Amino acid sequence: MIRVKTAAELEKMKKACAVSAGALAAAGQVIRPGVTTAEVDAAVESYILSQGGVPNFKGYNGFPGSACVSLNDTVIHGIPSKGEVLREGDIVSVDCGAIVDGFHGDNAYTFPCGAIAPEAEKLLRVTRESLFRGIAAAVPGGRVGDIGHAVQSCVEEYGYGVVKDFVGHGVGFDLHEAPEVPNFGHPGRGARLTPGMTLAIEPMINSGDWRVHILADGWTVKTRDGGLSAHFEHTIVITSDGPQILTEWQVDPWKS
């Protein structure tokens, strides 16, 4: 069941989303060569707690971190580790969210670690652009398929692969709610978009083939061909005037 939020509920949710966005900024401030993914996770957790929130990833289905920190060919769900050290040229996807007053926020960003290769930079820019294309398609009266089609159309012209095993989702009362929001699809299909719906739109885009595999830890998702992967995500609300981003990024080095 799709759970539409009232104006009062959205006011509470906006706080959770603001804290979630701030946590991403905190992660971005520590990302540099020599830092461990555990340190990135600690920065996220410390910020969320300092704002009176609770990290909604920590303990979720047993996940050990407050953030998913995924490097290079890791698509999503990278487990933070004291033994995983960032290197110059890495791309670092951080996915995190906060619970505030019982409501959830969720967002993700792929950061460059120092100077990165031109092909990595292009992947990040296109994936980021695909997120905003998807958001622009989230208008009242439209369909969920319009969002996925907008994302897919943006990235496939570059030969990139759209991950199909994992999708965006509703968010708010819970971290994952109906409906599922794929990053591919056909316009005019899927659930009807109505004011008050809150969605986490999150393109996961591979530099090569779309296929992925999950490691033995049960969490880490990697590209099957070893290519790079980027991940960007915003929580939005659909209003009568169109989509509104609730997780406004405080730091966006890729903003053109």
C-alpha cells in the first residue's frame, strides 16, 4: 500500500531529510586518500546523533554500519571497514539516512577521492544528471514508469548499464515503502503519482554491463564485469506543483 503523507507528517519528514543530507556532507568532508571507510561511516553516525537523529541503516536487517560506503566497482551496500583505505582516484558512494521524530530520510552521493580519471568523472556526471531527469518526471498524474524511463534514457545513450536488481522506493514512515521505483521502464506504466507521495529515487549506473553479483557477506553488491558504478539518490515529495527535493545536498562538487 502506498502511504501518502499529510502536511503535518511532511513537516516532520523534512527534518529527517535535512539531517540525512547533512550526514552526506559530513561524509564528503572526510573523504580523502588515506581515510578508511570506517572513518567515513563514523562521520555519518556522529553527525546524525549530534542532530538528535538515529541512523536508519545501522542494524537494518543486520547491517553493521550507519552508512553504506561503496568503492569503485561496488554498486551499493559496501560494509564500512577499518581495513579498507581510500586511495587517490577512487569513487566513493555513500548511502545513508536518519530517523527523526519517527520519520525517515534517505540519500546517496558518489564522491571523487582526489583527482579521478576522465571516464570516472563522466560516469558520475551522467549518473547525477539521470537522477535529476528522473525527479523532473515525478509529476502529479504521471506514473512510476515515467521516472525509470527518464533515468534509463539519460544513461543508456552513453553505453552505461542500468542496474535492474535493485531499485528506488517509497520512504517516510519506514525506510522502504511501496511503490518500488525502478531506474528503467516504460512511460505511462506503474503506480499513479499523486501529491503527498514521498519517493527515494536512486539511479545505480554501471560503466559497462548492468549485471551485478552479491558477495558472500550477503551485502556487498559489485558489478559483474568489474567496471565502475555510481549511485546518487534524493528523497522527494510530489506536490500539486511538481516534485520537491527534501534531501537538498549541502555539498555538491559535481554541480555544474
